[in-house]
Amino acid sequence: MPQLLSWLNVMAGLILFFAMSGISEWIIFASPQAKVFPFFIAILLLLNAVYLALAKGEFWARR
């Protein structure tokens, strides 16, 4: 289960970064100020994915 959550966090973070970049034609975040909140959310999602990937459920196994 942690691996599934890790992959979902990675995909959501990368989609947010892709939406904020100039590569796509999406105009979701028009101004630089509107990109700040999704940037922090994407960073948190990617850090959470790394944590879940490294923890491998050992925290919950100790209970």
C-alpha cells in the first residue's frame, strides 16, 4: 500500500509541475503568484513519495 501511495504522490506532483511549466497549453495558473501554492503542494507530494518509498511500511509494522 505505501508503494501505491508513493506512486500516486509522484504522479500528482509531476502533473502539477507539468501544469505550471510553459510546456503545456494549459492555462491553469496564469500568474506567477498563482503558481506558488501548487509549487509547495507538488514539493510536499514528492517528498511524501520519497518518504513512503524509503520507509517501506516499517513504521506501521512496529506497532
